[in-house]
Amino acid sequence: MNYRGMIGSLLYLTASKPDIMFNVCLYARCQFDPKKSHPKAVKRVFRYLAGPTNLGMFYEKHNNFTLAGFFDIDYVGDRGERKSTNGGSPWMVLHHFLENCLISWTSNKQNSIALSTTEAEYILTVGCFSQLLWIKYQLEDYSSLESNIPIFCDNTSAINLSKNPIQHSKAKNIEKRYHFIHDYVQKGIFDIKFIDTNHQWGDIFTKTLAKEWFTFLRNHLRLKSILEWFLHASSYFVFICS
């Protein structure tokens, strides 16, 4: 299988394997001019998948919906282009959780160069808001959702900027189109909260991690052994594996 073929297969698997999202998206950037080291790196992902073959995602039964979002950023993650890597998913990075279950996640490079970590995270907030709004409107057809949907960020300057972009000195060079965030915060639809870096689950989508921390975050994404979850089968109604 050629390099593009391997990347295509792995991208398909990211729909149910969020733990490989960062590496696959990172290697996908090299499809047009892969070096000798890139196919070797991609094969390591295949070897990883051949190991924990019994891992899957579980979604619990719930009567009420609680939506939340996490996002994180690896500032200047691309040393060549100096662009940041976004990570995200509603109760999780740009990732999102619904009742502690990961339902949306992504890992990609920003299209523009940010001049600071604050600006990079603030721009990423727009993507998180947009995705959460779409999910919120979809869920309203099935259940009522409370306002003040929490969004967790580990950058206090970005949080302050979302609440008052006009008077913030770091907002001068940010395009106006990103400031719609302020309206939703003022209306109480979203509530951006600070989260300690050590509890930022988005790290798994933005950078290479040590094995222990990677395993911990993978478990937090509810990627666990099929046998372990089947012992509690009465509490779960959907299982997804690849």
C-alpha cells in the first residue's frame, strides 16, 4: 500500500479511534512529498492499532443531556510554517462531550499565523463555539438544554478576551469576525471556564505524549477494553470499535 493509501485508511479509522487523530493528521500533511521516515512513522500507527485491538468507545444511557466543550492548542506546533495545531471535542478538546461521552473531535493546523498563544486560543474558540452551537440546535429537537454551556480553556487571557474584546490590548490585531464569541458569552449561552493544564484532556489531540499520560487520557476518552465494559453491559447501549 502506498503512503496516501495508508493515510486514507487511517483517516477512516479516526471516526472511532480518537486516540490516533493527532498522529494521523500530522502525517497526512506530508502526502505530497513524503520522506523515507514518514512511511515508517505511519507503520508505527498500524502496529499500535494491532496491539489494543479490543478497545472501543461506549456511550451510556441518559435521560438528560449535558453538553460541554474543551479545546487546547500547541502554539507554533509547526516549526516550519510557525502555525499552531488545534485540538478539540462537547464534554471534551476542539473536542466535545455529551454526558461525559466524547461525540466530536478534531485536530488540525490553523490557517493563519497567530502572534501569541492568547490569539491562537481565541481564534480556536470560534471553531469550538460553532460546533457546539450546531450540536445544541440538533439536541433541542430531542431534549431541552440549559444555557451556560461550559467551555474549558487553560489560557486566562483568552478567557478575558472573549468576555471583553474591545478593551483588551491583545485584541488589536485580531480580525473582527472572531469577536462574535463575545455576544454568545454575554447572552449566557456559553460560559468559558478556566481549567488547569494538568486536566486539559485536549493534549492527546495536539502533541506527542509520554506513554503513561497518553494512556490516562485515552481512558478518559472512554476508550477501554470491550471485556471491561461488557461487565457493566446493562449501563451502556452503544459500543463502537474498528
